[in-house]
Amino acid sequence: MQQFKDYAGTVYGGLGQLLYHYSHTNGLHISDQLYAVQNLERFDFHLWRDILDDLKQQVKSPALGLEIAQYVQPRHLGIIAYIAQTCDSLGEAITRCHDFHRLIYDGSPLKVTVQECILAIGWEVIPYLTTQVTDEIALSLLVQFMRLYLKLEDFPIERIHFREPAPKNIRFYQDYFKTQIKFSQPRVEILISMQVLAEPLKNPDPTLQNLLIQQAQALLNCLPKTTQLDHRLQTEILKGLQKNQCLIEDIAENVNLSVRQLQRHLQQQNTTFQKRMQEIRLILAQQY
């Protein structure tokens, strides 16, 4: 199994094809990196971020991720898109997206929480991986797919949260999401009312869905199995370093493990808590 220190996450190859389609349609320069990922099943998250940064330099868009999402087709999202289209309700589609989201976007872990009558779907912060553009495209792909391919043209959104400070002009965000936008928030997330989860979809097909889920599970089993926990662990250590609160007891509690469970997990990767701390300090130093 690939060790976490060598694995920063991957994205589905169809997202590279989405960027190519967007670039070609708009007459942009297509970099060697973008050409190189066109026939890959998956490619490194760092490369995904770098290609987006290159496009941002060309386009100078105030909201590039939102522009790119408008070109999405089900083939760009792979099997998870087809599973969602066979569901009988929005709630079931969101559940399937949560189950298999790593097949599309295995960068920062997806988190789904309920706050009173509001469902929050968001991504954990991985400071050295994610940017405003990667955040934008993660949210806007979700919204665009629901609107176009789940036939929820009037998909109601309570709020949208972004981590980065607000740009000078937020009109583009408001026009796209058609709701309140909040910046400088702890996590990138979309908030929707629990009531809309019962919204029926147009073409449920449980038989086809079962077949697709079996295939999706087989694909998911091929991904490194420690990524989700290790991303959470790295996030909590990063937060702890910023607050000078890095006791193993605190970190274990924040990732919902006992100290013994966390130590056992690290031992299975031939490392220790202190070594992981040193690795993350080195990553931060390199980024700075």
C-alpha cells in the first residue's frame, strides 16, 4: 500500500478532460501538463492544482472554477455521475456521492453534517493542497451537476461558504449560486435545507444502480485506504501547530480515535506521531 507521505491525493482523469474541453473551447493555450493527463485514469492532485493555476494565469477570471463547471458533462465525473442519475431522490443521490466521492476528487476529505434543519456538505481544509480555484470547482461542479443532470433547475441553496477572503466583486458568485455567499469561513461547503432531500429525481433505476455501485466499490478499493484518516490527521496537526497545541491526546480526540488507536494506525505505516509531526513541519517549511 502506498504510504501517505508519498500520496497527496488524486483526481479522476475525466476532470483533466473537462479542463481540456474548457481550454479548447475558449481558445486557450493547452500546456504540456494538460496534454499529458488526457489518457490517464487518475492523476496527482498537485498536478490538478497546478493546471488550474496555469489556466487562472491565462484567463484572469475572478471566479475561474465557476466558469469551468459550466462545461461539465457526466463523462467528466465518471461512474459516480451515472449512479446519481439512477437514484430516486436527491437525498439518495447525495448519499451515493458521499460514499464514492473519492473516485472523483480524492484531495481534501468530504464531510457531511446536519445543523438543525440544514445539511452542510463541505471539504476539510488541506492548506498546502487546496486553493480558491480548487475550492470553487469542487462546489460548482456539484451544483452544476445537480441542476443539469439531476434535473433540479431550481435547486435551492441556503448558503455557500468559501475559505478565502471575499474578492472585490462577488457578483459572479451570487449570480451563479443564486444565494448568500460567505467568505473567510472555516470550511468550503454548501448548505441546503433538509426538506429538499425528498425531492424526487426523474429516472430512478435501482437495478442499474446496484450494478454501478458494485463497480464503483471495486474502483474505490483500488485507492489507498488510509487517505481519509491521514488527511484528517494532517489537518489537525497543522491546526495544532498554528495554535501550539500538538499533544497526541488532543490530535487523537479531534480525529475521533483513542491515543492507542492512533498509535496503532501510525505503527501500521511504519511511523510514529513524532515522525509525522516532523514531516508536517518540514512540509510547512517548504511551503513557506
